[in-house]
Amino acid sequence: MTTHSTFSARDAAFVRDFHTMSEFGATENGGVDRQAASVPDGQQRQWLTGLLEANGFTVRFDRAGNQWGLYEAVPGAPFVVVGSHMDSQPTAGRYDGAYGVLAAAHAAFRLVEQWAAAGDAGQPRFNIAVVNWFNEEGSRFKPSMMGSSVYTGKLALETALDTTDTQGISVREALDSIGCRDDYDGPAAAYCAEIHIEQGRSMEREGITIGLVQSSWAANKYEFVVHGEQAHTGSTVIADRKDALLGAAMLVVAARELADRFSGALHTSVGELTVYPNSPVVVPSRVNLLLDLRSPDEAVLAQADALLHGRIPEIERAANITVERSRSHSWPVTPYPTEGVELAAKVAADLGLSSKLVMTLAGHDSINMKDLVPTVMLFVPSVDGISHNEHEYTTDEDIVAGLAMLTEVVNRLCNGVLEG
Ligand SMILES: [Zn+2]
């Protein structure tokens, strides 16, 4: 590992904590596997509790499993909420989400220290809350961004808690098994900030350190169930087959053809196929398939969506199956508040960090939060744009620069810079 003699002791401590944190659920190839409410997710949450408490924060879990580190400098005032998520996809990278939570914690520690040193005149107007949102990834329990959706009132608590994974374990049971659910609703928020890796390569390509997220891509996510009929793969004549996997494969290809048709303006994918019975000599009778469409342009998304649904009768005929659309989850293109983007641009300039406006292609908890309170979303570069992959990487220089950036944004939010 490179040593950075230019890092301050605090920056070096942050990098050290980052590497310690990456041990939870570490995989052989340098990534992590920390799906929501799994054992490593629970261990990492405990570790975060220890870190927050050692720095004078009170830690609480809310009803939806979100982990809060609270510091009340101004009794009774609402909180600037800063954080991200520590859960991961299976065999994922170390930076996605986890970087944002640790950066939030260290930013908060620095501010609390500043306030302690500043005396009466240097007290903030708002308190600070570090948050580790539950189940942002949605790999084990769907939908994604679950904890922030409950906190912002977009998803009913009971619906979230009743959600089960493929083993039939509910969110309620999983959270209780790692001791991360309590009778608490979370603090009252005044503002929110989140920092995350870009998960794309546009910043790296242009040599930019800080991305100022101005809006999110729209997304439509579907679960389709393809119904066929179980049969012998040898003895059943082809004309008689109702092959659910063949129908699913046609949907996979149809999604890709749409992306090619709208080249660049549409991303589509099928990320999960569950084949039943998934047995060597059996024509599959059922396939559950998760398909998503994303675009920066809602008109393109609507057109692609209509084209996709238009293809379904054709696929049903060709594969002799039926396609049922079960769950769906979508969000529109939504801007982040301009005043937050302007604040972040000013902070980057004041700190001498290069910045540019970016859109986020991926979903983030801040997309929920920005509908509740003014929210600032920041990116640091991803080397080669690699994400949801064990080789995800951001340089130590960039994670440290992002921490400095986040600290100053949160400092100004706590001081009421956006108060009218
Ligand atoms: Zn993430």
C-alpha cells in the first residue's frame, strides 16, 4: 500500500478506518459481500456504533433498521443528516455506500471538535446526525433504498418489515437477528448531505475531483414472471413446449435491443433471473426476472417502456408462454435543489477542488431525502468507472478530498447558510 506522507494525521486516521471497515464481509478478490442485515452487515454496524460512541455520539436504530449517530450541540434543534449506506451487493466493491457513511462520521467528528474549541460564539444552528441507511442496495430485500424510503414516508413501515428474501426470512426477523431495530423514528431533519463514488468514468476522464450532482436519471424497475409448463427436455417435442426460460431470454434480448436503439440515452438490464425448477432435464415452468430501464430523459423512458410492453404479446406467442408483470418501482428525473448545488460549487472553489455538474445514473438514498429537505449530493471519481464489482476503486487522495469537501458543506449547512 502506498504511504501518503502528505496526509494529515486526521486524514491518515480516516484512511485507516476505511481499510478496517473494508474487512467486514471481505471477499478473496478485494471486495465485500455485506448484503442487508446479513452477519457481516451486523458486525459492521456494531463497529460503526463503537466508532460513533467513542467520538461522543449517541447511537440509535430506528423502526426500519436505519442506524443513527446523533450529536446535539443545540438542544431541540433539527439535524443536518449526513450519510449513505453500508450494505452491499453480493461480491461488490468496498466504496459503494460505505465510503459515504465513514466520510459522514469523520466529517461530523471534525465539526464537533471545531464546535467544542470555538466556545459560545462558534455554536452551530443545527445538530448533526450521521446515518447508515438500511438496505440501499435491494439485493436481498426489494425494493432498494428501503430504509430511506420508510424514513421519508414513501414506503409503509409494515410493508418494509414484512418483505422477505428468497429464503422466506423477513426484514423484521433479519433486523432482529442482528439487533438493529428499535422503537425510534429517527431525528427531525433540516438538511441532508451524501457523498458517494461516481460509479461511472466521466469525472476520472476529465480529471475532476468533486461531482456536484444536479439531478437523477429516471428509472422503471420491473419484476416479470414468465409462466410456462414443466416438461421433459428430451421427450417433449419442441412444438409442445412452454419454455419459461426461452420467454425470459427473449425479454433479456428485447431490453438490450431497446438500449441499442436509444444509444446512450437509455440503459437497460436484467440483473436477476430465478429459474424454476432449474434442473438439468426439465423445461423450466417459471422464471422471475428483474428488468430495469433508466434514462436521463423521461420521454425516452416512456417510449422505451411502451416499446418493451408492446413486445410482450409477440414474445408470449413465440415462446408459448405468458408474461405477468408483478412488482414495479420507478422514479422520475428529479433535480437536486439548486441552492444546494450552488453551495457545493462554492465550497469546492473555496477549497481549491476541481468540480463539475453531474447526473446520477444510480439510485441513492439522497434521492428520497431531497424530497423531504434541501439535500446536497456529491461524488468522488471511480477508477475506470468500475462499480458493483470487487475491483471498485477510488484513490486515497480522492476519498480524502471528498471528506474535506463533505465536512465543509455540512459545516455550512449546520451554520444555517441556506436559511432564508
Ligand atoms: Zn451506493
